[in-house]
Amino acid sequence: MASNHLPNFFEDLLESLDENIELFAPDLIGYGESSYENKHKEMADWAKDLKYFSQKLNLKNFSLAGWSLGGLVAMEFAGLYPDLIKNLILIASVGVKGFIMPKDKQAKDDDSKLKLPNF
């Protein structure tokens, strides 16, 4: 998954890849050069978009890399469709616990009591 910074940020990396590697770098809907302004509400929405993309290109057993928000989408995709990918690569992404959405603020506040004190 890519964002609008991909052409500059990863240019050297992409050029150094073996020329036999087939690479696709779609922009997430609502990001990069995507023109569609649909407001997705869940990671699963973008993961479903990626599934549609992979089906249209008949991609199976592929490596999936995600950068930043794309990493979250890639993790969601891997969780929903594990049989479609062989490798998951996360670049500058949040960890598997993800991040706290505003509606989960109360849960975060409740969990703060579980933190170890500084010593």
C-alpha cells in the first residue's frame, strides 16, 4: 500500500529491486492520487478495497507490504484473508495492537490503571 510520498521516499528502493519482481503500489482510497472521496470508517473497508484490487489482477499467494496507514490496512487484510498472502511486510507502521480510536478512549483510560509505575 502506498501513500502520496511513495514516488520520492521509496524511489531508490524500488529501483534496486530485481526486475523480475512484479510490483503494484495502489493509493488507498482518500489518499495519494486517489480521486475517490469515500470516507471509510474501518480498516476493513480499505482491506476490502485491497481484496477487490487483488482479485481484479488475479493476485494469489503474494507478498503484501504496507507503509504507515497502509501497514494497518495490510495487517487487517492479512487477518481477514490470510490464504491470499505469503508474506506481510510492515514499514513504519503501528504495532499489532494498533492505535486507540476516539470511541475507545474510555477503554484506554481504564487500561491506564494497569501501567507499571516508573522506577
